[in-house]
Amino acid sequence: MKKITSAGGQMSTEFIAMRLSGLRKYRKLTQAELASKIGCAEGTIGHYEQGTKLPSMNNFVKY
């Protein structure tokens, strides 16, 4: 499991993936709808939610 370091400490990619997925589902959005809202490909959202990629800070803030 990867860890990213921020000023406040470390977060795992697993935590970020679960949080993004949970928030998307809470807002009743499909991956395609979320991708459209933030201007990226649907597959990119899948990678974020699987923890295989981390969103850029710009995309992270858009969530």
C-alpha cells in the first residue's frame, strides 16, 4: 500500500480510494457523471477508486 505525505501526515492510497468512491456514491453519481463534472475520462475515476492512480491536486480539490 502506497502512502502519500502531506503537511498533516500520511494518507494511504487505499483510504483516498475508499473515500472518493464513498463520496461519489453518497452523491448518487456514476463514474461517468463524476468524470464529466471534473473533466477527465471515466476510466481515470476507476483508477482513482481502485487505488492504482492518485488524482492530481487540481482534480482532488474538484471532488
